[in-house]
Amino acid sequence: MNWEKIPNGKIQRQAAGFFVIKPENFRSPIPLFCLVCSNQMKNVIDSNSHRKYEACFECVTKYAEPNREKWEKGWRPDLSKVAS
């Protein structure tokens, strides 16, 4: 389902028949846990890291920055290797 531009935001019709409207200045909420390592997001540094990389600061430091090109193409580390 594609988003359609409307004045001051965008709109998307859902299969169930309702609409989702997002204002232009909408910011997605920060999850409670990192999407990569599942550790709890602890502070504003983790929040800022999530906004840019969708991961906590530790994962950005260990995985995203050293593998920036792969990361930008969607690569994420294998969770079994993250836990070790």
C-alpha cells in the first residue's frame, strides 16, 4: 500500500477499509528494545542512534559504522553472532 501526499502530510488506505494519516512532522516512536540485539534502549544516545540507523548506539558502533555500505543496503548481523 502506497502513501499519498495530502496537504501537511500523507495518507494510506488499509485493507480493512480505514485510513492512516501521518502529519509532515510525524516522528516514529523509539522502540523499547534495539531491533538488532534486543537490549533495552537506555538513553538519548540510543534514541538518536535509532533515528539514524534503527539500532542502539552499541550496535551502531560495533556493526553499522564498520559496515556502513552493507548496512545502508539492509544488511544486519546474524543474531546468533550478536549474542556471543
